[in-house]
Amino acid sequence: MKHIARKRFGQHFLTDSAIIDAIVRGIGPQPDDAMVEIGPGLAALTQPLVERLGRLTVVELDRDLAQRLRGHGQLNVIEADVLKVDFTALAQSMKAAGTGGLRVVGNLPYNISTPILFHLLDHVSVVRDQHFMLQKEVIDRMVAQPASADYGRLSVMLQWRYAMENILFVPPQSFDPPPRVDSAIVRMVPVEDPPKIDAAHYGQLVQTAFSQRRKILRNTLGRWLEERNYAGDFDLQRRAEEVPVNDYIQLAQNTQA
């Protein structure tokens, strides 16, 4: 029976075999990698992955798709909302530490892609790498550099912990049904020995800085810094989008309790 894509789950199923082959080559799965696929859907990417891995864990919210996937003997199916999956516990159960960490892949639902990225940020210490299909404009924001229109909160939050690159363009006609946007594949590799800062504190700082991105930071971040008795020389005459990631990191280090 043909599965009808469900709009409430943001489902767009990948059907282009050439694109699928290119994605698999970009991921480079190796036998016994501890890999998790988010949103396997109709298994277009799942099948070539599991053929190379031998075993694959998948997270699928759609009950009908999860039931279909359980018929595949080489899949460990987790029927759940990915935002509620404890990836640290999952890595332990999959003995991912012995393989260098979890490898996470997936065609992320565009309507909740950012919350998924932030959820995985909480578990980055158990991750080896991540390869995701996302809306191209989201990836443009993830990899953006300061003083560009795409540079924002997402750029600053993720570049603290990941080295990222856009590795493949995916046109709408590669999907059924075709989305109304262009897509791309991003590779995210956790930074070795990242700066030691409190994640919640850093997140609050960055959110405050970008709360009114057209105003200079004196009008947004100024009061936040005053409340923390900050007396350093951070330049508040800049806009949030002009400040490099390392400057935000250093400011977080100098203001956390």
C-alpha cells in the first residue's frame, strides 16, 4: 500500500537514486558504525545505509511507517518524537563510545529542523558526526560568517561546537511530494576540545544579543552585561551580526558565574 505523505509531520520522501547515492558516498558508512537515522520514511536512504552497515537504528514518529520498518530484520526501530529521544543514553546502549561516537543522519522535517539541531547540541559529547538534509536556507544560516545576512543565532550557537559544511545541493524534484524550497546536505563534525563554557549561559547571551538584531548591542546586550557587573572592553557599538563566534565565546567565559 502506498504511503501518503503527512503534512503534519512535514513529510517529503526522497526518490532520486542519483542523489541518494551521492548522499551515501558523502556519509561514508562503514561496517559496525553506530549510526542512527532520524525520519527514515520509506527507507530510500535507510536501505543503502544498512547494506553497508549491517545494522541501523532508526527513529520514526509516524506509526504506520514505524510498523512497516519493523519488518526489516536489520533495523532497530524507535517509534518516538526525536525531540524526546535521549541520544546520550542511546549511545551507551549502542556502545557507541567504542566506535568513536554516534553517527547521526537524516532527512529532517523542515518544520522542526532547528529544534532538532538544538536538541542534538545537548548530546554533542557522544556524537562523532552528523549528516542532515535540510532546507538550503537553514544550512546557509548554519555556516554563515559574520557581517552577512544569514549570520545569526543559529550560526553562533552551532559554530561553537561544530565544524560545518554544505556538501550537496538537492533540488525539489528529488522528492515526492516536491517541497517548495531547495534542500541541501550539511556535514557537522563536533569540534575537538571545544571552549569550556556553560551551554545555558551561552545560549542566553546569544539569544539576548540577537533579540533585536538591527540595533547596536548597547541597546540589547548592554543591560544584560550590567546585571552581571561586566566591566570588560567588549565593543557594544556593533550589531549582533557583526560579532565573530569567538568574541561571543570569550564574552560568555568572562561573564559566567
